[in-house]
Amino acid sequence: MVRTRYAPDRGLQARMGLTMFLLGLVFVAFVIALVFILAAFKVGAGAIIFFAVLLGGGLAFGSLFWSDKIALRASGAQEVSPEEAPKLHGIVDRLCALADMPKPRVAIAPADMPNAFATGRNSKNAVLCVTTGLMRRLDDKELEGVLAHEMSHVAHKDVVVMTVASFLGIVAGLLVRFAFYSELFGGGRRGGDNNNGGALPVLLVVLLVSAVVYAISFLLIRLLSRYRELAADRAGALLTGQPSALASALTKVSGAMSAIPTKDLREAQALNAFYFAPALKANTVTLSTIFSTHPSLDRRLQQLSEISEQLGR
């Protein structure tokens, strides 16, 4: 974490370390399994693995270094100056002074859905974005709580952490695709008809192993993401000293989601991992909430209530 006045979260650091370690084990096991499967079928796996890692690294590098531009373009947001949004910039200036961190660029997205996000590989390249719907629905204290939450993601370098974690899943997926379209599965004619006939069971084994790897990686990354959100709630509430304002903002935002058209929510779900609150109906219970990037509203409010009690002692 960069040196700011955001309260350090040892639990976050431990979860990140453990999750990254487990993801690494899963990835290594997958590569070893794939090498053995391909070797058993007498196909060189070195080139496949090399190109998968190279391409996966390129994709991860691009998403990390241009995450701010990608997110702004996807949300239709535009950067605004202090003259264009004086109240918003004033809150950000105050939080930067409290946290002792560089000021991020500030942007506004023309969307009725109340939400916000912060992204960027470090504090010097960060951008903080809010929607017009969020600014219209929250008062200054509530908006400050949301922005403190989002700036905590920058302080904890969450974009870097999640990019590295996702890289393993990207490479695993590419390995399967490359294996599928290689000479082994795409037309490996070197071994004749018998060889082609034996490709099907090998393909099924590779696909089964990849499905297991993806499922494990998915659950680990979602677990890390949910704890990141809890850590950001905690850090933001402690920085401002007003957990009740953040709790009020959470309640308003989650409740307002029910009034947003389902079509608009679906279009916004690509940015769920960035958002302050997921683009979901508050009263729906589906796989998208069970495996959500965010904790439940009740869990987040419970933690903020506990912080209020701690600060009141």
C-alpha cells in the first residue's frame, strides 16, 4: 500500500497474500497437467505455453496501464475541471489532504444509475469517477464517504492486485484455446486416423481440467474482491470518521438500483468490479449475487455499525 493516512488493513494484506498463493498453486498445477497431457499425446507443449503466457501478459499489461482510459470510455465519462464541478473537486481536495495522497483526475459519467469508481495503476495515474445520478441523490457527507471508499482502492493498489490475480485465469483460458486449435486438436494429421481418434478423449480431459481451474480461480478472485470492498468501506469510514454517512450512502444507492431499468443495469455490469455498488436489483437473489464482486448490503452495513461503535468508545 502507498504511504497515505488510510488505516492499514492487515486482514486485507493477509487475504491478498493467501489468495495469490492459492491462485499460483492452481496455475502451476494446471500447467503441469497440460504438459503431461500433451506430452502423452506426443505434442510439444513449450510453444503453446510460451505464447499463452506472452499474450496473457500483454493483455494484463494493457488492462493495467490503460485501465483508466478503458473504464472512462466504457462508462462514457468525461474529466471535469474544478470550475466545472467545484463541489466535487472540493470534496476530493479535502479527502486528499486527509489521506496525504496525490489528487486523482476527476470525471463525471452522464448516467442516472447512482455509482462511482476509481481506477489506475497507482495514485499518480488514478481517476475518480462519479455518475450524475449519484451526485443528485447523495448529500455532501454521503458523497464524501463514497469517494473516500473509492480512493482507498487507489491507496491499496487494488487494480494492480486484481490484474495480477486475473492474469492467471487469462493464461489458463488461453492455454486451453491454443491447445484446442493446435495441431493436436485442430487437425493433427501427423499420427493418421488413429491419432485423430485418440484426440477426443485428450481434448475432453483438457477441457475438464480447465473447467475446474477456472471455477477455482473464479471463486478465489471473487472472494478477494468482496474482501477488498469491505476493506475499502472500513478504510474510508475511518478516514472520514463518519461511518454512518457511508452506511446511509450504501442504503440509498442500493435502494435506487431497484428503480433503474434492467437494460441499463445489464449494460453497466461490465464495470461491476470497479463500482462502489454492483449494478443489480437490490431484491434479486441469483448466481450473480451469490458470486458477486461485492459483499451483501447487510454485511457492509454490519461492519460500518461495528466501526461506529468502536469510534464511539
